Amino acid sequence: MKVSLDGEFGIVLNDYNDWDGVYYVDGEKKQGIPSKNYGVIRWDTNKENDTEDWRGVFGSFLAAGGKELNQDYEFEFINDNGVLKTKGIE
């Protein structure tokens, strides 16, 4: 997913944490639906590694004004997989 926040643009990487669905309420063990927790964003900058971890707080990303971009959006410095473009090679 391509995203933007505060004039910056990036892509949500395929990195994730597995969540087994187990959680506790007042000390009592509960079982939710296991899931994969995505949310590491690679920002479109010329830095070798410019990521931010929004896993588990992606709702806060959206509440802060984060938006999903059209998937046709073209990044300046990174490819659609989050890898830094090499000069002359796109």
C-alpha cells in the first residue's frame, strides 16, 4: 500500500509481526483471531534506509492524517518494493 503523511510519501513494506491472537483481560486469557501485523513504512527519500514502524498503531497513523495513495503513484527515490532506486536504473 502506498501512503502519505505530512507531505511525505512512502510504501508499507511486507515486513510484519505474527500475532497469535492471545490477549489478557483482567488476568483472564482470551483468544482472538491470529493475524499478521503490517505497518513498517519505507519513506520516499534518498537515504539508504528510511523506515518508520507503525505496526500496531496504524489507526494512529490514519488519525494523524495519514492517507492511502493511488497505487499508480510514482516515487522519486524508491521502487514500489521500497528499495532505493539506483541512478540510471529504475
